[in-house]
Amino acid sequence: MSAGASRLSATERASEGGSRYRLRDLFTPLDTLLVAGGDLRLALDPNDRVNAYGCAASPEPELWNFASSTASTISQAAYERAALAREELMHKCLFDEVEIAFDARCEDMRQELRGHFQLSPRVDIVFSPSGTDSQLHALFLARAVLGAPPVTIVVGADQTGSGTPHTARGHHFSTMTAGGIAVRKDGAVTGLAGDSIAVPLINMAAGIAMRADADAAIMRAIETSLAQGRHVLLQIMDSSKLGWRAPSEACLDEIARRWPRKVQIVVDACQARLGRRRLRAYLDRGYMVLMTGSKFFGGPAFSGALLMPKGFSRAVDRLGGIAPGIFDYAGRCDWPMAWTALRSRFERRPNFGQWLRWEAALAEIGSYYSVPGAFRAKMLAELAAGIDSMIALSPLLRAIPAAIEKPGADDEEFAQATIFPFTLLRGGKPVSIAETAAVHRGLARDMNSDISGSAADRQVAVQRCLIGQPVRLERQDDAPQAVLRLCVGARLVTEAWSPDAVQAQTHVQHILDRIAHVLVKIELLLDRGAAAVVPEKPAYEV
């Protein structure tokens, strides 16, 4: 059966009572729903019941989470929010069709998200199962604005998601879509395929530093593409896996001056490590913004969103033909209700997993912004200073320097770093990628029975903790290298906050103590030869 035929039959079933079937779906166990409606990255290992990022589907309060650059295990509060949201939708479905009640809730969530970020009601929001899916949505909508297939220029191509090399060219990034449709990885998404240009940011010759000519490289890529008569979708970085941002503000100003309406910019803000003022400034400039609730904010992986600037809906209303492949990557409820013409061409296909992960993420986002801004800024500054100091004092760790512009007022609390990348050393030289991966796995395990030593060593070894997955860095004339990341996420701020200043300071110190414990466990694993004591996991991705 063709994809078009399967879509037609689904529509027919919806008109013949499919709502009752969908209502039964809501009675699926919550843990199962929370990992449903996504691609293969959400699948749980049959033995340890965690996904590829080491995260379970239900809360694990005993697990320390410093992995928000990758993924975090769901918190108890977010889990309870998801459970309550499901109950409320079930109740509403007693009075309305499932799709109608679900659609209304998705629209309410858009309003809630706009409220948390203090955005204009005219900013539209497209939900998706992941930031990677949102990149395909951005490419689809950019074609509508530019009137022709663009070439995508990816800034920080060496520090973005593993699916980006595929989505930037309008290709499938996995073998299965979130809707359960089998596709060929890196095969063209029908009607979306195009070209892309990668602009890496890392200069390995300088010891893992940001290249000095990043702005110039971006400008050259745009000039070359426009000279060929091509339209440009420029995907900029704020921020990368290592916490970097590019291009500079001056470069963005120059692009706007030289090529008005010829370059559509989309901001990769999937890490969500930017101030609300900066976010609003991007949208005011007419940029699209890629966002997730599962990185800094600590919602469960995966939950994507594409924020659309004011006035964009006019271009959407003028859409003629639609790239057929996009039907495999969105349902009607993903698009804003105001986009009536576009929505009418998509199936009513509620994605309950995507929705519940966003419910959980909204709980975390709301909790974070309920903490006073002064405390958020002060705490992030204290954690940054403490983590920098601890990494610098370790003879087995080497910090990667920050590479963002001098902070401005728009950065707010994110004037401070919240991702702290470092390499692991032995004899003053970086260890192999395999051993770096083994250390990362060992941190997430109770290693008490695998590592002999003193009582103090065993106390360190027993604690399970997540940090950011290794980032693989290619080197031209040498073996590739890997970087680990300690991450500060919103949940740490939320849990530390107290109106009692003394109590709040005690909480912050407690977090720093935990981070010190994590670093000691890293050193212990390195000392014992992590690759020898931590079982290899064949499916593990670096």
C-alpha cells in the first residue's frame, strides 16, 4: 500500500469512529506512552530499560542528572504533570471526539509556551516529536517563503545533531519516522530534497578552539550560493553541543544589510540556552527558531518545536503544492489552528507520546521561570565558577574554552556558560574515544562490584550519574577525539530555589558537592582503566 493510500484510509477510519480507537490508546501505560510517537532513539533497551541516552521512561530520583546537553530522565513533578494531563484529556473525550479535544489542548499548550517565553500572540508554534523533525518543518516552510528550493547552509555542522546532515538536504534521518512509517535513511524526502553546505566551527589545530574566520566562511558560503542564483536557508547556532554561538551579531547585521529577503535564517536553539530577550529579538528579525523542551529545560527526550515569526502565516496561506514527503513528518494537530488551509491537507493523527513529553517539558519550563531572575543569574554564575575551578584542578581533565561573543544584555542569565566540555587525559594526552565512551557508561552504572579499592572509592563508584554524551571530534591528520560535558540545566535551578537565602545557598553548595563527586568518579574510572571494567554496549553511539 502506498503512503498516499495509507493516509486516505486513516482519514476514512477517523470519520467512521476512529476516535474510539484513539481513546483506547490513552489507556496505554504512561511509561509506554512517554516513549511512543518518536523515532528509534526513544526505544528502550530490553535489558536495562533505558534509551540510547541512558534515560528511563519514569523518574529515577537516585540518579544524578548533569546531562541536559543530551537528555535527562523525567522528574517526578513532570511525570505527575503528564499523568494528570492524560486524565484530563480522557475526561474531555467523554464530551468531544478525541481529535477535537486533543487539538484544543495542543493550541492551549502553544499559548502556555508563548506565556513562559513572553512572546507575542502572533508568534506561531509548530510542534514535533524532536528538534530533528522540526528541521524538516523549517525546510518545508522556508521553501514557501523563498518561493523555491533553498540551499541550506549549516553553521556549526560539526556540533549539531547527528540527523542534521540529512535533514539539511531534505533527507530522512532515520529508518523509521515518528509516525511509524518505514523509510530509507538518507533517502530523499519526496519534494524536499536539495543541497546543503556545512560550515564547521572547530579548529582542531588550535587545540579544540573556535575557528577565527567563522564569520568570513559563512559570508563566503552565502555569496557563492546567491551568485549561482540560489535561495539560502541559513541555519545559525545558538548554542552548539559545546555551548558555542555563531555567527556574530555583526555578521548577522551585515547579512541583513546586504541581502534583505534573500536569506531566510533559522536559529538552532534546540539546546534552549538563550535568554528570553535574545529569543524575542531573533523572532522580531523574522528568523525561525528551533527549540526543544528536552535539553536545558530537562523535559523527557524528545519534544521539538519550531517558533515562527509574526506575519509568517501569510506565506503559509499562499502555499500551493505541498512536498508529499512532509505528510510522513506531521499531523494536523502539529500545525497552529490559524493555518487552516495547510492543516486541512494533513491527517488527524494525534501523537500522544509527543504531546505528553511536551506536557512534561512545560512543567519544567514553568517551574524554571517561576524562580526569580536574579536568583537564576546568581546561581548559574556560582555553578559556572565552581565547575570551571574543579575541572581546572583535575590533572586528568582538560577544559575546552568557551567560544561565544562577549555577553550582552540579551543573554540575561545565559551570560554564564551552562555546558562545560572537557577531554580526558592520561599522561597528558587525550584518551581514546572508546575509553571516553566507557567512562560515560561507567558513570551511569553502579560500579561498586567492578572496582576494588577503599571504602571511599566504593562510595564514589556506587553513585549513578548522567553527564552529556561524548562528542566526537574529527582531526585531519590524527585519530578522532571525544569530549565529555558536564551540564547545568533548569531543574537544578528549580530544585535549589528557596525564598530563604541561607537555605538556597545550602542547596547550591550541595549541587557543587555532587559535581565534585562526579569528577572524582571519572578520575577513578580512568585510574582503573574504564574500557576494561565497564562492559561494552554495541549499540552505543558516540
